[in-house]
Amino acid sequence: MQSPGAGYDILRYIALPELFGDEKDSLLYFMGKKLARKFSISNMEELATFFYFDGLGELGIH
């Protein structure tokens, strides 16, 4: 069975550390910052929907 987040996990936890070593954290920060500016999300419901449909997991308030 295929896991929806497997590709993301492979990139984040295996490929990026192999390619960039200690610089991976800075790279992830700036990539996230750039991506956040490309998507117009105005509330928590839209954010949860975005995460779900892009295979990043489920967000919720606990």
C-alpha cells in the first residue's frame, strides 16, 4: 500500500540531508517561507484543507 506522504518523507529525511548536510535546516526554512508566500490561505480551515489535499497530513486543533 502506498503512503501519501512517503515521497515528502524521503525528500525531507533522506535526500536533503544527503545533499546539503548541515545546511538542510536553513534550506527547509527558506523553501517553506517561499512556498507560504505563493499560496493565499486566510484561515485555519483553508490551511487544514491545503495540508490534507497536498498530502502533508491532517491538521486540527486539540
